[in-house]
Amino acid sequence: MYLTQGLHRTVQQTPDLPATIFGDRTRTWADSARRVARFAGALRALGVGSGDRVGILANNSDIYHEYMLAVPWADAVLTPANTRWSAAEIAFSLQDSDTRVLLVDDAFVPMLPRLHAEAPVLRTVIYIGDGSAPDGALDLEELIAGHDPIPDARRGGDSLAGVYYTGGTTGKPKGVMLSHLNLLTSALGATASGTFMVPGGRLLHAAPMFHLADGAAWVARTSVGGTHVIVPGFTPAGVADAIERHRVTDVLLVPTMVQMLVDSPDTADSDLSSLCNLIYGASPISEALLERAGKRMPTAAFTQAYGMTELSPVATLLSPGDHGVAGLRRSAGRAAPHAEVRIVDDEDREVPNGTVGEIVCRGSHVMLGYWNRPEETEAALRGGWMHTGDGGYLDDDGYLFVVDRIKDMIVSGGENVYSVEVENALGKHPSVASCAVIGVPDEDWGERVHAVVVLTGDTSPTAEDLRAHVKEHIAGYKAPRTVEFVDSLPLSGAGKILKRDLRARYWGEGARNVH
Amino acid sequence: MYLTQGLHRTVQQTPDLPATIFGDRTRTWADSARRVARFAGALRALGVGSGDRVGILANNSDIYHEYMLAVPWADAVLTPANTRWSAAEIAFSLQDSDTRVLLVDDAFVPMLPRLHAEAPVLRTVIYIGDGSAPDGALDLEELIAGHDPIPDARRGGDSLAGVYYTGGTTGKPKGVMLSHLNLLTSALGATASGTFMVPGGRLLHAAPMFHLADGAAWVARTSVGGTHVIVPGFTPAGVADAIERHRVTDVLLVPTMVQMLVDSPDTADSDLSSLCNLIYGASPISEALLERAGKRMPTAAFTQAYGMTELSPVATLLSPGDHGVAGLRRSAGRAAPHAEVRIVDDEDREVPNGTVGEIVCRGSHVMLGYWNRPEETEAALRGGWMHTGDGGYLDDDGYLFVVDRIKDMIVSGGENVYSVEVENALGKHPSVASCAVIGVPDEDWGERVHAVVVLTGDTSPTAEDLRAHVKEHIAGYKAPRTVEFVDSLPLSGAGKILKRDLRARYWGEGARNVH
């Protein structure tokens, strides 16, 4: 299996069908193939060799789709940058993955000087915006026009397809290495479940394409054919308008986006009746929201996907039918057709149904490993199973309930925030003596980043002062939305902060059902 | 991916759902798993090691299902024998694949002495019939009762899953080596097309389970969950009765079976309204039959699958919707979501649409190679593409039309017959001077094995004499149904028999559309 396989198939079967619709620009699959083969030729001419990494730092566009195909066509490896990260984090991921060629759109041109300064490995910048290329950057359209097509390398199977950076428990981003087989296994397996992609339909990309939730939907849609409808980013009106105008059949959203789409006054008059499948994941959805969403989009079958980048990303699916059963709506669903899921204790022994343990997963969708991190790879994949770091239990019908994150991670508005990253940034403020960062329930964001802070007493910074300080170091969405000042933190006998006690004030004493 | 993955998933999700229904015997998925783990323990105790081959020579049954799971569970490799072959052919395949352990049911016990004589490698026979084990054979039920369960080896990925024997152009059967990844890629890809397996439904096994057409449907159904309804072999009444009694949703048949099911007076009163998907393949279906079948089974969506054992086996699918277009009903459909298909000339260059060439295929479903035949493997897989030996062309929408078999093969009633095998057997008769064997159109069988024979003139054997002679050497279904005696065969300047000229009398001058 190889990512470009779907391109060959769609060109053979539906050459004149739109491959991408982006604003007023529509390109057919035949157009796509012609551009991709020349784009790949340009990459080769720029010195990109077999297995070299090629990055992209851009909002969603039809170029993103072409990038996903041209890079493997040229026998190279994808490194899509997280657009919500700070320049320091992005530079780290570029430098860490030895990414020498980077595509950049207008939104991220201003970040270039800092990236060059902090990621000296970066050599070639390809501009994919609407204006003129900035100094020192090459223009993609000129590259495509100026290079001959090359034959597809058909890079595939177990070879590296992409390095996807995620936040890490150590506070530094980690590159997740995924093979072509990994990505296509998850995509075909999820599609085989029957409620993922309408054959020949139209998929809307509203969630960021750098993220594998949307990326996996792109792989699935490209595999079964059809059309990608792309908006630069999520806005309620933009999404509702795109669904109506282009008769979108499938969409992937995080619950925060579902909420905004359903509740925004800007979308009240839009016709959403073309929707067949709405896939959501990455964070919990409330019963009340599910009910409002079902009323607003009655033609859409709701499927929840649970997984993580390391699983390419799908592990379990909650089917549309399951949503009709009250007790199952808090579940993350059951193992997808390509995945095996089980719950284990601290010594990797399987535990009985109903017992909480760590969720582990096995199958051809499990990552190759972490880029240049053999020890973390070995720990995560020990015994042949991917250890998710999430706590959960299975019921007697195989439904997974995620109850806690062993990895101390917060999922806010669909984005993962590792507490340790925020704590590290907070700790750099001279007035912070100690702190703990936890997720607390939030109506809009599912979870909210919340900091509990002990001050040194020398000065009295406000919550806003601390937020501003954190944003200098890490992405804005990771900064605490709320800050609580306390005299001391609850500590264990060994001096470890008892986050469980802090969380209990917000979540109650029982297990925390986040899905 | 691994074959036992589906077993773990179904036990987790639907432990009490019937896994198999065979006659009056129903076993749940939990039963299946318990028996499989002990069955595997018995194989291990019998000395079956990692990668060893374990064969089965039996009609369809629920034991066949358990065999498909217990062998990989024990880290071993499947070698299902073709029940329609002669003892000599089966013995050859056992000896060639070094299969030392063989499961045998009542129907094939009488063949054992000859198998032992011609396949001395055969060491252990496991009896799976309803009576008492014959002398020297072990009883499966005693083995299962007498051995503890062992943990699943989870043999998978690129490791060998099975060796499937097919007739060969050289006249000797060849073992097709398929990996777990091969088998699961085809199954998940075909299922992702959306018209292959009703989620949670009931699949009827009426075609022989040794054959990968049915074997692949077994993999797909096991992957998405549901129930296997199994009959020992195809009879119109047996199939109609099983569909009605067990509310079967999916069935795989060859067109000859479709014809018998539809036209038999024994099935006229049966309720077939539970059928959702009817998958057919392996030989052509006529417009008239398709129409009769559609009337008799109005709830069933018809999908045609084209492929071969070497492709695990699915390459293309003709969707139910395509069947509504008159010009497409003679097509074999379009590349499935997991496959890339193209047409090439003698030098492996891609040819334009509409031009006949050899059908080649690429993807993770392409076999590992032929068992112990590196040269034939290299020839078949040259350039990374499986060369099918079938001639065909693509239209501008990617529909494949199979027009000729480059490999000189006849498909009769769903079985492949290589002309050279029949010619070799005929040539051993002392009165046959020369002969040519071709496929000719046949109302019941799609194609019929037809021999054109030049006699030496010493004696005058009848057609029936020659048929009886052939059956001494090869399987009965390969014997010519009709024989034509001629004074001479048309020869090329180089002295090669011009089969094209012989075929033209039956098929007309134009290209032969067999699908």
C-alpha cells in the first residue's frame, strides 16, 4: 500500500471529477496528477532525495492535498508542522526531524526569520501563498511550471511516510514515525466499518490538515475516491457555507467545532442536508450537544473515533447505531476492523472487563516508533503493543470507556496539551514558586487548561501576567485559561504533587469519564 | 494485521453471537476461541513449529473455520488442499509444500493410502469426520479435549499465512505464498468498497473454503464480525434452505452456482429475501442469467469480483450500481480500494485506454511469491507488478474488460483448467497423435473444456475412452466435456498450434469477452 495509490486509481476511474475544491478554485484528479508529478520533479531537482523530510507550515488549502501526494511521489517523507504551535516549538520539530525543505503560506511567512534562526537545518523555503514569494523563497507555481513530471517512486509498505510531531510527556515534542502501511491500514479499516466515507462523496476539511485526525480522513477519501472540499480553517459560517454550496457528504470535526457550528447564529439558515457522515473525536461530546447536533443535522450519521497519532490514528469507533443507546454515548466505541484493543495492568497483564487499566493497541496501524528516540519507542511499544497512556476499561460487549489519562494530558478544543509543558513554562516566571496544571471541565472546550500556582511572595503577578508569560514560550492555546493562587499544593509522602486531589475538586471523586 | 485479530475482536465484542452455524451445530465466538486455543495447543504438542505447514483436505464445515484460526494461532502456515483435484495432484501439493500434518474428513479418508504412498512427507493425520478415526489417525475432538490452550502467537504482517496451490502453465501445480498482510489487505479493501459484507451479518459458505474466493470472504467476515453459515458443498436446495433458515445476508457464488440456484425447481419456494449482497466471480455471467437472478433475489446487490489467488484474490470490483449500465455488465469492474491495476505491452510499457495488453496489478495484496520457485516468482512479479497472464483493456473510466487469457487457461464452472495439463494427460494415450485443448462457450459452465484431437490411426478410441483416460491422471472436472476428431491441427510457420484459429470457430473472430 502506498499513499499515491489512490491518486492513480482516481485518475484512472474519475479523471474529470474534482479532486479539490478550495474557494473558487476547482482542480480535477487529472489536474492533481499532472501537478503532483511536476511538483515531485521540482523537489527532486532541489536535491530532495529518497527518505528526506519535506515540511509544510500552512493553513488548509488544495496545495496541502498536492503536498501529501507529491512528497511520496518523489520518494520523500512528510513533516506537516502544527500551525498552532509557537515558533520555538515548530523550529524544534524542523530541526529535530532534519527538515531542510519547507512549504509556507502567507499566514506563516512572518515566522520565517525566527525559524531560520532556531532551525539552521532549514535550507529551502517554497512559498505557496497568493502573492509574491518573499526574499530567498521559491514560488511553487514557478517550480511546477518549470519542471518536467517524474515517474512515481511508489514509496510504500513499511517505509516511512511521515513524521508527525506531538507534545511529549518530557515537555519536548516527539516525532511519530508512520509508514504508508500504518496510514492506509487505519484508513481502510475505518472505512470497512461502513460509516466513514460515502463512496464517491465529498469530504470537508475544516479541521487542520496537519493533524492526523483530518489527515486520516484525507487518506480514506483519497483511497475510495471522491472530492476534497477544503476551507482554510474552521469558522462556523465558513463550514456551513461550504457544506451548502458543495453538497458535502462527510465531515470530520472536534466537538468544540460541532458546538460552534450548531450554536452559531451565522449558520442558522444554512442547508446542511447533504451531510451523510459526521465523524468526531479527540475530545468528549456532551449529551446535550449531541442532541442539538442531531436536530440540526438530521441526515448525518454520527461516528466517534478514538485514537492517537501513534495509531495512525484510529483505534476504536462508536457507530451511529451505538449513539442511540444511552449507556454507550459515554463510550469511545469498539475496536475498529483493523485494530486489537485490550486493557492491561502495570505489568502488562490483561485485566478483567470492568477493571480500569492502561489502554493498549496492536495492529498494522501502530507507528514505527518515535523519531530518534529508541528508548521512548521501546517503552511505548513494549511487548508488541502500543501503550496509549490513557486509562480505561472495557465492558462485556467490548465497548471502551476512557476514564483518565495516565500521561497527564489535557484535551482542550481537540488539541492535546501536556501538563508538563505548561508547568515548565509557568515555572520560568520569577514569581512562581511551584505549580500544577490540570484539565477541568469546560462547557465550550471539553476541558480547559487550569493552573494552580504557589507564588514566591516577592511580587504579585495577575493571571493575565502569567498567561502572557507562558505564551512567550509555548503555543497560546496551551496557556492556562484560568489560574488559581494557593498557599501550598497537596503533596504525597514522597513529595509528589497529588494532582488527583486537585482534579477531584472539579471532576468529583469518581473516575473521570472524558469520552 | 493477523488472521486471528478478528477472533480476538469478535470474542471481545460479541462473545455469545454464533461464529459458525453448520447443520444443527452452532458455536459462539467464545466457543470458537476456546476450541482454537486448545486446537493450537494440540498442534504444538504434535511438533508443529513456527512456520510449519498444516494442511486440510475436507469439505466445508465449522472445523474449516477453526483450522483457519488455530494454525496461525500456533504460529504455523495453512495449506488447504483442493478437494476437486486427483489424489496425484493433492499428493504433489502436500509433498511440494512439505506438509507433514493433515486434517481429513470422512469424504477423503479413502484417499489416504494413496496420499501416504505418493507424499511420504505426510506424517500425522488428524481426523475431523463424524465417525471414528481411521487407523493411524488422531481424532481432533480428542486432541482438543486433551490439550491445554496456548497463547496466540499472533503470527502476522509479512509472515507467511498460507500456501495455496493453483494449476500451473507448466502443467504442475504451484504453491502461491500469501502473507497475513496480503489476505487482510484484500479483505479490508474489498469491504471498504461498501458492498461486500453487511456489518454483523451472516455469510454463507457454499463455494469450497479451500478456494481463496470463499477464503477471502471468510477473512472479510471474520474481520468485521458476524456469523459464518456453512454448508458442506454446493447444492441448490442446500443453499436455498440455509439462506432461508439462517437469514443469510451475504453469499459468494460462481455464476454456475447462481444459475443452478435460480433455475432449480428445488429452490422455487425458498425465501431468499434476507440476502443483501451476492458476490460472484471466477467466470463470466450472462445478461440473461443476471436478469433471472435479479428477479429471483431482488433484495441482493450484485458485486462482481475479479482477481486470482496471487492477488489474495481481489483486484477489481464491479459495483451493484455498475450492473445497471448495459455496457458495463461485460466488464470486470474497477480497481478495488487497495489495488492498482494497469495494462502493459510485452515490454511492460503502459498502453493507452482501449488497447489490449496484459493486466498487471500492484499493492499489499500481491503474493510473496511461488513456493520454492524463485524463477517463476521473479517472472510473475517483475518490476514490482503481478503479471496476471490475463489479457484485457481499460476504458476511459477505468473499467477493466478481460478479453483473453494469455496463460491459455479455461475457466469452467468457476475452476481454472490449464490447457497444458489436459493436453499432457491426453497425450499419454497411445492413440493420440497430437491435440489441443481450448475453452468453448457453454450455457451451464461459462466455458467448457474442449479437446481437438488427431489420432495415430492404429485404434479408434471414443470421446468417452479419452475422458476416462484423462481422469486417471488429473481431476475429473479437467477432462474434456467434448472431443472433436480432426485430420490435422492448424500450425504456425514455426510449427506451433494456432489455438486462436481453433477458438475462432466457437467464439467468432473478435476478442473474447469472458467477463
